[in-house]
Amino acid sequence: MSKEKMLEYDKLAEEHFELKKKYDREKDKEKSKYHKEQFEKYDMLAFKELQKLNLNISELYNEQVSKESTRAKRVTRYYHYRLHKTATLQEKERWAIDIIKMALQRASKPVVSCSFGIDSVVTLYLTRKALEELGRDPSDIQVVWCDTLNEFPEVRLFAKQLEKEWNLNLLIQRPKKPLKKIIEEHGGVDSSYFFARKGDRRNGQPLSEKCCGVLKHEPMKRAIKENDWDLQINGVRADESTTRLRACLRDGEYFYSVAEWKAFSCRPISWWTEKDVWDYVEQEKIPYASMYDNNLIQEYPDDIEKIIHTYENKLKAVHIDIEKLREKQLGNVNRKQALVLKNIKGFKLFTPRVGCLACPIPVKYGYLQFIRIYYPKVFNAMIYNLGYGKALLEMIPKEVKEEIEFILGIDLNEENAHEFIKDILEAKPCVFDKF
């Protein structure tokens, strides 16, 4: 009886949610407020009924998701979201393996989408565990990697090593055009390349979206069409961004992708935090690309002594060099250390992600400082060969521009600035570090 009651409450919650949206559009605050309260009431009642049932959520996904009914009920999609903050890592592992097993048992041609970033590798590891529990060869699944042609060298090396060590059935998919060609066809780089919001069409499709489309999305769509996969397993996590949180709540951990994949999609680590991922890597001794140990401390808090005194036990637990930290001489930390420092007010860190080395999107977060220090040849290629330097010089703050003019004894303007890029970087190498 509880199951029927749960579904009835869920249906009522959905009805009130839609009515709330309707009255929001009509700007009727009183009716919107009423339906919001009713939605929250029935939504919570549905959740409590599901708790009483003590079901494995993968069973509900299996019952509720099909090509016709592409998403599970709200109560199912939101269940692990409501519990994830208090769930143990062991519980999250069990959730993930169970949902992968369910998805695999329904599929005839599954694939794991793997960038060889840490989330993808953990997802692949969990998939291999699921296959073992099903009595199948852990290498008995295809793995697809979309190589943008601009990958970190450590990722390329790691991909080769893991392919061999785990005996991966790896398909490498590549774009039809290189980044430089995409930029040239667009007419070059301007400020919008670095700061345009995704989806902003006021001046046409942003170059950054064109790059992602050609380098990542088109090759993957081509791979889907050529291979006819019916299940795609990936390492998307909700806490990576607001956009991904909304997507995970909208779609759940298992759904049918009508628009993009035209296949079932499984997101087993949707509700894992970054800390969960790295704790699991440590627990299971999962290998990862060495670039994850290059995390740059960009800013220190002013009250460093007070910080050390307050957080000393946490800092020692991850083996941070306290003396170097006290002297503000610690520049590079590993990922576990970075996660601790990121949660202490006053520290600013750049923690790298896998993907296109020349990606413009993280520039506003200090990416060029990271690239300049760890990959100087790539930095030069971005600044000179791809034209990033000319566009970025037009965006430097007025006080920085005046400082450069004073140091070099020149008068910078839009017409001549690019002629002095080399001189500017020699005089002030950090000119593109912050925006």
C-alpha cells in the first residue's frame, strides 16, 4: 500500500509544482505561494513513504524508466539527493554499483564515456566492479574517449597505461578540425571567447561553444551513430556546477536520453562530492593522471598564523608542510591537500581538470597562471599562435596597463598593444594571471 501512496503523493507534488510555475508566470504571488507549500508538503510525504518501503532505488528506476517514459518519478530521482549529505562512502558505492548493474542487465551494447579524468576513472572502476558482481569479465565493455587533440600530456600517458593495465576495450574518437582551424574560420579571438556566457546568442554562437561543439560534441555524436550503443555510463557529478545539479535532479541517475544520445544514460556518481571521489581513490588505490597533483596556491590569507593554529590538525592530516605554508612559500599541493585548503577562507587555488589544454573558459579563474608555470610551451602557443595574447591585452585593468607603460616606456593602445606582447611578458610575466 505504501508504494501506491508514495506514487499518489508524488503525482500531487508534480501537479502543485506545475501550478506554481503557472502562477509564477502570471505573477500571482498568493496562488504561487499556496501551490509551493502544497508541493513541498506532498513532496516530503512521498519521500517519507519511500523511506518506509526501504527499497533499492535501482529497482524503481528499472520499473519507471523506458524509451516512452524517459525519466523516473520525482520521488525516485530526488531520493539519493536527499540522503547524500549524511550517507557514508560505503553506501554511495553500493548505490552506484547497484544502479550500474541494473543498467547493464537491460543493455545489449553498453559503453563507458571516459575522459581519463578522475570522475570518469572512478566510474569506470565502479562499472568493472559491477561487471564482476554480475559474473562477467570486467573488461567486457567498450570505453570511448573523445580526444580533443589538445589533451594534457599526463592524460595521454595515463590513458595508455590504464588501457594496458585494465585491458580496456578502448575506442579513441577525434575531431575533424583542430582548434587553430576553428579559431581561424571564426575570424580570430576576442574578449567574448573568454567571458561569454554559455547559451548567450546576442552576438551569434560564442566561439567557445563552437570549439566544444567541434572538438567534443560532434566526435561523440559521430561515435554514437557509428556504434549504436544503447547505454552510456558517465561520471557526471551534481556538485561540479549549478547546471549539473539541475541536470541530475531533472534526469536522475538513470534515464533515456532522447535528444543527445538516443540511448539510456547512467550517472552512478551523481551525488558523490569531490571529497568522496578522492577518499574512494585513496581507499581503493585507484590510479590517476599525475596532473592532479599539480594544484596551484594563487593567494594566501592575511592571517596565516591564526589559520595554522585553527586548522593545524587538518593540515597535518594531509601532510601539508606547515613551515612552508607559514612562510607563504608553498606553491604546489596535491589534490587531497588542495581540498582542505579550498575550504579555508582566504586561500585561492587553481585545481586543474582534464580536457582541452587551450580551453578559454577557465582563464577567468587563473588558468593562464597555471599553464604559464607548468606548461610554458603551451602557454606560448596560446598567447602567440592562437591569438589569445592580443585579445587579453585589451582586457587588462587600467592600473596594470599604466604600470606596463611606465616599465617599458611605451604608450599602449588597441592598435599597437599586440606588437609589444613579448616585451610585456618579459617585464611582467604574470600580466595574464588574473582577470
